[in-house]
Amino acid sequence: MTTTNVVQLSSITPHPSVEYWSVCKVEALFETPFLELVYRAAQVHREHFNPGAIQLSTLMSIKTGGCPEDCGYCPQSARYQTGVQNQQILDIDEIVEKAKIAKARGAGRFCMGAAWRGPKPKDMEKVTAIIRAVKDIGLETCGTFGLLQDGMAEELKDAGLDYYNHNLDTAPENYHNVIGTRRFDDRLSTLGKVRHAGLKVCCGGIVGMNETRKERAGLIASLANLDPQPESVPINQLVKVEGTPMADAADLDWTEFVRTIAVARITMPKSYVRLSAGRQGMSEEMQAMCFMAGANSIFYGDKLLVTGNPEEDGDQLLMAKLDLEPETEENRKPLERN
């Protein structure tokens, strides 16, 4: 990470209270022999979490397509021909019904996404009403609504939002290769507003976008150096969608993805590390290795915004095979050691 990026990250909170992770230090973790790295990550995981409990979240698109941004991985960009049908903000009743179904199936958190650069002031009334309605049924709420203007984070907090998702996407040095309509600094600015408002942060990135290992290390270093560290860290494997610039990206070896999960766990020991987009293309064995390496959260449901996800029955069968159970207040704490 360059000196400039260190200043950007520390500007979110001026008195760092977390261990500083240089890109070189993180890259050295990536170079650790695979099984040793997974073992180390598993040990860190057990110090802070119950390894048999998985936090379940459901993600729903409440406003789909037509986004003016040019994110090279995103099928919801208006700049690409991907077949996604534009849809304005859904009615509250439809969203609440989906949230009730998610809760009945074991989800503890309901995440809502909107495809736009950021909400306009006129959008906030409906967005906050949706948050209140979902909160009323007893779910944690998370929103991914893009770049926020001054005061919007406070409005979301007042409405009952628990988490705000705003991913860094990729390393600062690689950002211009993925996105041209916003800057890495813009992401940090919104994260600062979210923290200042007292919201919990969900912040991760995407791997498999032709980045180098050093750039993957740069992404993890950027996340780990946020102070405080994100409460939730979604690690996405690129879902290649025809029509997007990333559709022809080279496949990422599965061991490299597991390494990324393990390094995220070691550098952010108290964060939930979410095995996020891309699970539909992962074998059960690969997912099991990710859980061993410290992933302890998944998105539950057959769709993530507009891309596929494993069917719920399949997830239930996999969790049963691995003796995993949905996280609750009762099973959340680390297991006592003899």
C-alpha cells in the first residue's frame, strides 16, 4: 500500500487501534504453505467464534438495473447489455413478505441492495420506510445503497438500519482497472460517514478479476487497516456475466480463493468473514475448506441481487454434512476448551 493510501484509510478514524498490516506482510501470509495457512486461520477462528455456527443472511434487490456506474463486474450497469431488466424500488409489502420468508427459513439478517450511484434525497423517504418495516419483523437490517451524501447515514441509522455494506471491491492500485466512474477515495468517504453515524460496517471485495496476488493482498490490507475493522467482510468470487468487461476474466484457482478467506480471517480475527457471491460455482469440498479457513457467514437464498446462489435445500444439506448450524445468540460464543 502506498503512503497516500495509508493516509486515506487512517482519515476515517484518526487514532488507529488495530494492528497495521502492510501489503508486504499480507502478501507473506498468502505465501504460507496452504495447509499451514488454513490451520493457522482455523485456530484464529476458534479463538473468537464457534466454528460450528454459520451466520445466515438473505440479500434482496429492492431496485434493479439501470445503474450509471461502469463497474466492470456488474450486470446491473446501464452501460452493458446483460439482459437485466430495470425495475424501480419495490413496494414495501413485497419486500416485507420476502423478509418474513427469509426469517422463517433461518436468516438472522436481511440485506437490501439498490442499483444506483447513490440515493437521492427524494429516495430516502421510501428507503427508510422499508428499513423500518423490515426491522419491525425482528430481523437485523443491512443496506447497500451506494455513495451517501451528508446526513444520509444518520437518516438510515434513525430508521433502524444495523449494517451498511460498501465494498472496497479491489486494491487501490487496481481500482482504475475495474471502475472508472468513481474513485477509491469515494468509497472511503462513504465508509467514514457510515462510521460517524454509528452504523456497523459490512465491507469486503471481489477476487478473480485478473488481479495479481499482490493486489489481492492490497485489498485485504486495505480492509484490515480500516479502524475499526469491518464487523462483516464479504469475500466474493467473481461471477462472470456475459456482456460485462469481466466476462472473460481468467478463472481463479480454488486454492487461491481459500487462501484469501484464510488471510482475511487472520488479519481481521473478530470480523464475520462471509462466503459471498460465487458459491454457486463452488464444490461442496471447496466451501468446506472455506469454512475451515474461517468463513462463518453465507448468503442464504437462490439469488444474490441478479446472480445465482445455491438453493436453500442444498445449503441445508451441506450444513448437515458438515455438522454446521445457523448462528443464534445461544451458540455464537467460542467453544470452551478443556
